[in-house]
Amino acid sequence: MPYQNISATLDAETVENVIKHLAEVRAMLPFLVNLTPDERQTIPKMGVKTMPFVDKTLDYAAVNPHLVPPYFNAAELLRDVTLAKQLLQIQNIIAQLYESVSDTSLAVGSEAYTASLTFYNTVKSATKSNVPGTDTIYEDLKKRFPQRGKPPANPT
């Protein structure tokens, strides 16, 4: 459905509850880490194409214990794979929620800015027409649009 004008409100209690529930979700996942940009770029990544490879290694290691080196922890690999799959489910839901919140925030911000520009242009026009009481409003609002100095005159 195409985006339509949004006319909604959130009361303070709802905002508080959403933030509280998000904090509760975060607390339910105490093992979450924050990687540095360098870590994010350099660590090997398991994506959708890599997951079948990892699943196969688990299967092969289980039926071929003689090929499993003594320093290889198959139980830990299974825990990591299981957790990665569970987190992917959660991540997909959060990504959809984030996209909706972000898009809605962008849309209502655009609506507010567009309406503000309409008012500003009306005040600007009223100031040019010497409507009393508009100079102060215009001078305050025009600070949002700093003048770009005029280019120097061509000496030739």
C-alpha cells in the first residue's frame, strides 16, 4: 500500500512501555556482543549460502568421529550453529520492525518539515509585503537557511 499521510500519536506511557520491553528483550540476550568495524570486516561470515556447508560438517563429524581432530569441539559447533539460526530468526523480525519504524519516522519527519516550510514561505512572503509582526519570525526561521555569499564579481 502506498504511503499516505500519517496522523497518529504515542502517549508517554506507550513510549515508556516500548522502551521497557526492548530493554527486556536485550536483557534476555546477555551474550550479545558489539563488534568493532574492523572485526565486522575481517571475521569469516556465515550467510545463507554457507549455512548448508556448516550443517554438512556437523553431519559428517557425527558419523565420522575418526576424522574429528582432538582440538575440535563438535558440541560447541552444534551450539554455535543452533544459536546462529535462532538469532537469524530474531534478526529478521527486528529488521522488519526497524525498517517500519525508520520509514515511519522518515515519513512523519518529512510531513512536519514540509508543513514547516509552508509556514516559513508564508512568513517570508508576509515579511516582503511588510505585514506587521512578521520580521522577527522571519529572521528567526531563516537561520535554518544560511546565505551562501555572493560570488565575487568578475574583474574583467
